[in-house]
Amino acid sequence: MQDDVQRLSQLLRQGGCCAVALVQMGLEWRCESDPLLLQAAAGLCGGVQGGLLCGALTGAACMLNLVAPDANQVLVPELTEWFKAAMGEQFGGSDCATIIAGDPLNKPARCPVVVEATYRQAKEILKSHGYEFH
């Protein structure tokens, strides 16, 4: 898993936002590229550009749907429940504004940690449902 986590970190360091980086990971798993899909996913970043639902969650939900055709029935709800609990415990809530404590200067320290944790959890969910995601 370390190579793909390094790739995810690289995408984030190159300026990719949370949702775009996770969608890119799903596309790369499929050996595909889709600049328009990545452009569309950028609308999910920064809590849908307004501090709302975290782009790590929405991006990972998109990634799950790229990998698993039935993701919306089981996998995405599992990820959402985990995200609400994990981010609630760590940051006091699961929306973007709460995770960064209302301060955009917190993004560099907090967002990569949230994106990586969400990615790892999404991979665990895929694995537990019989999908090989590498």
C-alpha cells in the first residue's frame, strides 16, 4: 500500500486538492485518464468550495464508484459512517470548515492527514468486499 500512498501524497504536493487526488487514484487504478472528470471533481474541493462536506469524503466516494459498480449501495455508506465517526472524534465534526477549524492556514497540516486516512479506509472497505485495489 505504501507506493500508492506515496503517489497520493505526490498528487497532493503537486497542488491537487483532496477530491481531485482521490479521483485521480481511482482513474489510475483503472489505467485511465479523464481530465474532464478531474475538472468536475475540483468542484468538490474545499467542502464544495464552501467549507461544507469534506472533499476527502466526496472524492473517496467517487473513487469507490470508479472501482466498484455497487459502491453507492454498501461501500459509500460504510465510508461515510467511518468518516463521520473518525473526523468527529479527531476534529469535532466532519465538514471541511470544522476539520480546518475555520482557518485556511490549517489546511497544509490537516488535509493531507485526512485524505490519507480516508484513502486507507476506502481501500480497506474495498478489500473487505472482495475488491483488489492497488
